[in-house]
Amino acid sequence: MSLPSSPSLVRGGKVGTEVVQASVDQKMTSMEYLVLNLCDPTLRERSLAELSKEREMFPDLAPLLWYSFGTIAALVQEILRIYPALSPPTLTSAASTRVCNALTLFQCVASRPETRSSFIEADIPLYLYPFLRTVDKAQAFEQLRLATLGVIGALVKVSTFILLKVLRNELGLHRCCDTRGPFYDIAFALQKRVNSPDERPSARLLRCIIQCYLRLLDHPRGHAVLKTWFPSVLQTGTFNDYLTKDPSMQECLQQLLAKMEAGSPIRSLHFLRCSDNAIIP
């Protein structure tokens, strides 16, 4: 006597389709339930852990996080609640894990095109900068800084101006460059942004990118890595139309190419003067 085939193995039939749809609906219900629980302080920690762990299973998580009532405010509360533990440094491993789960959800929002711009316009990254200024070398703080850089790395494709603000701070420069993963992500994203055949950077953005490269070259890892990741279009006259209209940008590019040619990290005496206009057109 043969047993009936399992409904989950029926392909192309009505039963199989219904099972797949039921599975999708169940996942959606689970995600919505966990997001809803973020607004309940007694349930938030567990929901943070579950959503952070299973975020790749929920392709619509980013818009749900951003547009659901009170959710982003709850995540910001998680950021603010550990500020007192930054100085003096009293951050525990459990508290670090909890806030890193919140940062992972912020990274999810920052990674999606439909929510990234709103995330930037709401100035959410400003709440994260204090984490990059910490100097304690305990694992709890290292974990916190790495999670923060993950959020910044997700923004770098469209938020080079935010990256420059981080790099212009000495501690921010070292945090970005001393951690292997974020450094390569930054170098790759900047190169891709300049080399993009579909969307040419504006003059303002190009000036900012040049300043980012100048700062990265102030770190010992800069020359070793940027020799591979440096965009050739900055050396071939591709942006000459910008340079002829902006002598300060031309000066900064010449300075950048000279530093690349020098082959060693030499801090520029003109960096601050060149970067004064990097944020304001």
C-alpha cells in the first residue's frame, strides 16, 4: 500500500502552492509580531535578538521597521540607554549584545534603497558617532564599534558626506582603518561610486570622495590597499570639466595623486583647507 506524497513535495500543483504560500504568510506574521513587540520594553530584548538573527529571512523587514509606528523610536531608545556606560566605560557584554542587535536592524534599514534616504534625512547616524569615539579595548566596546561601522558601511554608497565626517575625526579614521572588514568595504564602495558607468558623481560628491581618499591615505593601511582599489578615472582626466571650474578641487586631487605616488602616509598640511568646503557646495 503506497503512502500519499507529502504536500510539501508536490510541485506545480494547487496543494504545493498553498503550502508555500502558507509558509510565506507564517513568516510574515512572525516578522510583524516581532516588530510589534519592539515597542514593548518587556519583550524588546528577545525581539531584537530574533529579528537580528533571522533578518535575512524577512526581505520586507527594512520598510516594516521604518514605517511601523514607534519602531524606530524604540531602536533609538536602545542607542540612548547605553550612553551612560560609555564614559566611564562600564558597558557589559550583555548590554553590548543588545544594542548591537539594534544596530543590526539599523544596518538593515540603511542597506535598502527605499529606506536609506529617509534614514539619513532623519539624522539617525548622528546618534551612532559617540560609539566610534570610545577607546576602551574591552570586547564589549570592540563589538559595539564594529556594529556601528557596519551601519556606516551600509550608507557609504550614498552618504559619502557622512563618511567624511567620520574620517575627519582622528579616532574615526583609526576605527575605520584598523578594522579590516569595514576598511575594504569603504575602499570598494568609493571606487565603485567613482567608476559607476550609470551615474556620474556630481562635482560636490566628487570633491567629497577625493577628501575621503586623502584621509584614508593618512593611515598606514591606506597606501597598501588603495594601490589596488584606487579608481583610475581620477588619473585619466575624466573629470577635467569639474577641475577647470573648481581650482580647490584640482588642488586637492593633485595632492591626492602626489600622496599616492609618494608611497607612504604623509599627513597633508593643506588637508583642513582643502576639506573646508567638502560638505558645503
